[in-house]
Amino acid sequence: MKKNEEIIQQINGFLAEEFEVDAEKITPGANLRQVLELDSLDYIDLVVVIESNFSFKVKPEDFVNIISFQDFYDYIISRVNSKALV
């Protein structure tokens, strides 16, 4: 099972690369949509990147409660950890 810090580093790495964002702007309290400048097509890209990096399916409703990067980290970590228990 991966450690949470490793998962967060992996997330930050692919977000900075995929969305061409300065990694320093990616902080736990920052607003995910604003920092990444997400539009509806970007969400599709984000889902594809998550699924390819972490091997689980993402449902659109999963994003309803994700506002900050911390929310995003918590979501990914919980999904990765629950998958590891199966």
C-alpha cells in the first residue's frame, strides 16, 4: 500500500504536468478548479489521468464535493486504499 505522501506527490506531479500549472500553486487549501483553470473538457482529462495513474473508475458525481486540493487528495487516497483492501 502506498503512503499518503507518495500518493500526493504523484498527484501533484501529474497535475503540474498535465495542466501546465506551477507546482507551487498546488497546495492543500487551494481551489482545485481555479488553480487548474478547469472547464468541462478538462474534467474529462482529469478523470482519464486519475484512472490511468491509479487504476480505478471515477464517477462524475465523485467530484461534487471536491473543492480544494486536500479534498482531491482525500478522495484519491481513500479510493486507492479501499482498492488495496479488496
